[in-house]
Amino acid sequence: MISVEGNVLRVLKEFPVSKSLTELLPDFEGQLPEGARFDDDVWDILSWKNRKGNARYKNLDFTGINSDDLKVLAKTFVLHSRLTKRIGAEAAYNYILTIKYLDKCVLGKSAQKLVSQDFYRTETYIAETSGAPHKSCNFLFVFGEWLNAKIGLPVSYTPGIVEVYKHGRRASEEGRQKKLINTLIIRDMIEANARTDLLPKDKFYLAVFTIFVATGFRINELATLPKNCLEERDGTYSLRYVAEKVRRLEARFIPLDMVPAVQSAIEHIIEITEPGREAVQALKENPGLDWVGILSDPVATEYFVKKYCHEWTSQPQNLMINPDGVWLEKERRIIDIISEVEKAGSKSAAARALGIDRATVDGLLVAQHNARQGLLPRKIASRGRDLRTDWDTDGRVVSYMKFMKHCNILLPPEYRDKFRQYVDEAQAMQLEGKIYPAPAPQPMLEEKYRRRIRPVIEDFDGNSLLEPEDALFIIPRYAFSDARPTMDEDYRLITDKAVSRWFSGEGRSHGTKNQEDSCFSRLGIFDPETNEPAKFTSHDIRHWLNTTYAEGHMSEQTISLIFSRKAGSNHTYDQTSKYKRLENIRQAIRDGESFGHVAENYHRLATFSRDDAEQYLLAATRMVSIMPHGNCSLSWGMEACPHHLSCFSGCGDGCCEHFSIDMSNEEQISEVRRIEREAELTMEFMGEGIQFEHFSRIKRNIEMLLANG
């Protein structure tokens, strides 16, 4: 078998590949997913996911890439990124999806002939077809940079598609209000916990919702909480969790008002999920086989079903023609009834000794005499006189139902065709008193399909951070199913997909109010603005909580720490209305936290008349445009900016008269300091002249602004 290095060099020998890449090629072998070869068109990259949930595979499919050398480049790029950047399964999937866009646009062109124009043509195609074009173009940009730096292709591509914000501070008021959940809906959902008519499924997920509202977790963070997540220290409560981006244990503090509700929710969840933890502990002692995987592989199906049939029919208690004894179904054991009658002296005495009736003794005697003649037992009913043709109720006879119980799996009738032939053959042989032959041992299949109890969370190196028996959200299999009975011997993790399905329901059931309908429709939770069943996703709760904190004047840095993200990303989650934002700006001016001409004039007037100052404030801030570096009170819809947005350079000594900055807004301060640094760098490379003076004014005015703050 050719190594990864050999496969890569065989195709890329004509490319001016960089030495830094060729030196790493020997290490690529260890980056391949388990069981995959470099020249396979499909790799199972489930091992690259740190939170696998109940998934059994995650395929990375290269078949859509028609250019052979581009396919090799795509595989090389993924392995190189995995080795150097530790990219996960989702990133790898998105990169290959984008490369498929590129392949479609170059129409099978050799990768050696790729040029920048091919990437710009792909960008046009992405803009027309992708749901998130700016993200796809960013993936395309990274791949283009890699081709240039590592493969030596003359590709220079800069994405021309910028992100269009549909919500957050940089979006429209309409977009923000569409994204923000009405607080009355949140209230109604929390109050629904107290209802007595709830289905167990709804009671469980309402408890999950309560934790969501209190914490604003990412859905994967919530779904993978440890059982002992709640901590109390000096009257402060928090939840321990593994953060999505950094994969380390952190704490999320709970608002004091929400503590009782969260405590009650966690207690209920622990009680409901305890059988799931017991099931996984039992499975760890005897994990058995991965029957779902086996039944998707015809070769494995034949081998393991035949092995099961052999093991079943070879057990002494399942021998259908046994001259040494007869099967007593009621007690599920073999009895030498002929010897028992001889020992007791009569059939009646034997019946009393065995605790059975006389008719049963007669039937057992007929069955054992038949077995000594090589015949099947007759029906015990009617004193053994009738022939038996139906063996489904006999505990010894192999059947589909016994096989599925052994596998701990339920399959609809059409799936039974996968193993029907082997079970029918085994049953026929068993009824002839024969043992079904064992298949030739296949150790590789045995190892491949041995069931693995995977960790709930792994770190970047594949080490376990949380085992399923320590997880909060784990239930017996089919515990919340209407269609199937609960399987206490197996378990399922409550995953992000399960939570999302509870929120949204299945499209085919919308409006039916059955168990597949959305939770809002089923529980009668309505949006007061539309009078329709509420509709939002789990991630919208994160936006709602972020907005609640922002409206309460929590600092940008604190909000970013709470939600485990960079402060620069807060703007996407802040759906504060323009009216609330405008009032916040006015309050910042009143409190002396905002600086600029409006703030100076307000405080100057307030020394003489608070009423005049307030009237001025209302007039001067009838409209405010929020910029990355501050606020502008000029109505851009009515008149153009006289300084062409040069907020820091248009008025000589001082900033623009329309400009103000909230000194408590760390995002704005950070942006101002960035502008200051750029002005300094520009001045270093410019001599005396108009541009030098322009940036000098910017730097001087910023220094004055920040000094006053």
C-alpha cells in the first residue's frame, strides 16, 4: 500500500511544492482518520469531532471533486491543516464543500493551471448558491493562500463579499427586533414548568430551557454538561461546563433570581436521567457489538447473524430434540420427566412434586418419548395429541424478535430482510435437532464492530474530558418515544439536535399539536406581537440574554467573559432597540460618561437650567448613528456629513461637533485607539504636507478626547 507521502508526491511532483510542506509529509500518515486510506474517496472523520453525541460516523466525501490533482490537493490541504492547526470535522467539511465549488467552476481544469480569476469566478458562483457566501469565500481565501504558499501556484485572491449583518448593532432596527425574543414568551415558558398536564418529554425539556435562559450556553455546551455541574461558593451559584471554543472546564454564573429555578430544573433532570447513567455503566462492563453498524454492512451482517444463530442453537437448553430431557416453558428449564415419574411412583405424584398439573406431565412425557425417537415435541395442550406447527412462543426457538432483543435494537419489518435468510435457515435446522454451523472466524470484523462507549467530550488530543456515566443529559434509549418502548439496557445522549427538534418540531407535524409539533404549539405559547405560536431557536436565547445584560448597562468586557467570546463579537448578539440605545446615550451624557460637543454643551447649560439642558439634549440627539468608534448625532438621511466622516480631523483643535463617545463602551474605545495607532504609523512614513497635517489632527484630537475621558 502506498503511503500518504507517496500518494502526494506522485501527483505533486510537477508542482513547485515548498520544502516546509514536503518535510511534514511523513507526519500526514498519523493524521488520517482511523481505518481510512489516502486514496479513499470517503473518510470517516468522526474521531475529529470533540463532541460526537450519538453519531456513528461523519463522512468527508471527496467524490464531488472531479479534477484528480485538485482532489489530491484537497486531501493534502485537510491533512496539513489538521496537523498544523488541529482543524475539526466541521471545518474540514466546510473546506471540502468550498473546494467543490471551485472544482465546479474550473470544469476539470488541471490544478497546475489554476489562476486567481478561477477563484473570483467561484466567488460569483458562491454568491448565487451559498446560504452564507461570506463564510464560504473566507474558506476559499484560506485555501488559495495555502496553494500559493505551499504548492507554489500563482493564486492571489481576496474575498469581495462582505458579511451582511441581519441583526445586532450593525444591522437594521427591523433585523434586531426580528431576532429578539419577546420577554413575555420567556416568562410563559418558565411558568410552564409548574403545569401538571405536561408530558414527561415536555417537562424534561422545559427544565433544559430554564438552564438555557439562566446561562445563555451554546447549545453544545448545554447538551454536554456534567451531572455535578451546579456549584455554590459563598452564596454565589455557577454551572461547571466545558467551553466550546477552548475545550476546558469553566464556570458560568447564574443570576441570583434564577438560582431556585435552575436548582429545581437540575434536580428533575438528574432524577429522570439516572437510569441512563446506570445503563452506560453496565455497558462499559459488557459493551457487546455495534449492531447498527453491522446491519449497514452486508458482509458483517452475514457473519455476525450466522455467529449468533450458531451460538443460540448450540446451547443445550435450546436443543429441540433432546432425549435426556424436555423443556418446561413455564419455568424455562429442562426436566427429565421420565425419570421424575419413575422416582415419584406415579404421574400424579410427579405433578405434585414439580408443582404442575397432570395434563402438563402427560404432555412432557409425550415430548420426551418423541425426542428419543428423533421427533419434535407435540403441543402440550390437549395431552400432546396435536401436532405443533407454530414455534414463535417457544423460548428455545431462534426468531427475529429474539435476535433483535439480543442486539438491543428495534427494526421495522422491511429491515429484517437483511438477516431473514439466516434466521430462517437456523430455525429450520433447530427444528430438525441440528446445530447451525459456525462461520469461519473473522477477527478483523470482530474488532471493527466491537461497540465503543465514547466520551461525551474530548480535548484536542482525543483525551476524555467527560464520560457518559458522568453526564447530565443521558437517558435510556427511546425514553421519550411514542412509537417504541424504552430500552433500559441501552442509552442515548441528549444532543444539540434533540434539543433543536423539541423547539422547532418536525415540518410534517406543524399545527397538529402532537409530539412531533413544536413545543410552542403543543404548550400553547404565543407571540404577543403576532398572536401566533412562538418561534425561535435555542441560539436566539443567547441573543436574548446578551441583550438583557447590555440593556442593564453591563460592560462589554464582562459580557464577553460571561459568554466566552471576544468583546469584538458582542455586537452580533446585542439586539437593543434604537430607542433604548438612544436613551442609553442620553443617560451616558447626563452621567458624564460621554464626551464630545453635545456632552459639553449639555453640562454647560445644566449649570444654569436643568430643563433647558434636557430640552437641548432631546433636540441634539433626536437621532444618533452608532459608529464603531463613537456616536454621531447628525441625521445622515437629511444632510451629508460636512467632514466626510473625519470625526477626529474636521474641526482643528477638537472633534466634530456631532461626534460623541461613550467612555464606558470598550468596543468604541478600542476602535478609537486603533485609529490613533494607524495615524501614528502613517505619520512615520510621510513628510510634511496635507496628509501629514490631516493625520496629525486625528492623533492630537484623539489624545485630547481620551485625556478628558
